[in-house]
Amino acid sequence: MRSRLFVAMLVAGGLLVVAGNTQLFHAAFTSKPQCVDHLKAKGPTGTYQAAKSAC
């Protein structure tokens, strides 16, 4: 009986993890972060911006 409950809890926990990450996977595969406008010169604080644009 205890082992059945333990297995059921493991399965339920795994399903919760998968369900919780579904939105993250969707956003990762449908967004296009490489197409955001950015500067190629030194920034206002003296740090460099992105090296090259992919768009």
C-alpha cells in the first residue's frame, strides 16, 4: 500500500513539473529574441552592447 502511494505521488509530481514548464517551452520556441533592436557601439555606461544582429 505504501509503495503504491509513493509511486502515485511521484507520478503526480512529475505531471505537475511538466505542466508547469509547458508555458516556458512555448515561449522559448515561439519568441524571437534575436530580432530585438540594439546598439552595436559602446553603451551609456561604457559597456559594449550586442556584437551583431541576426535580423
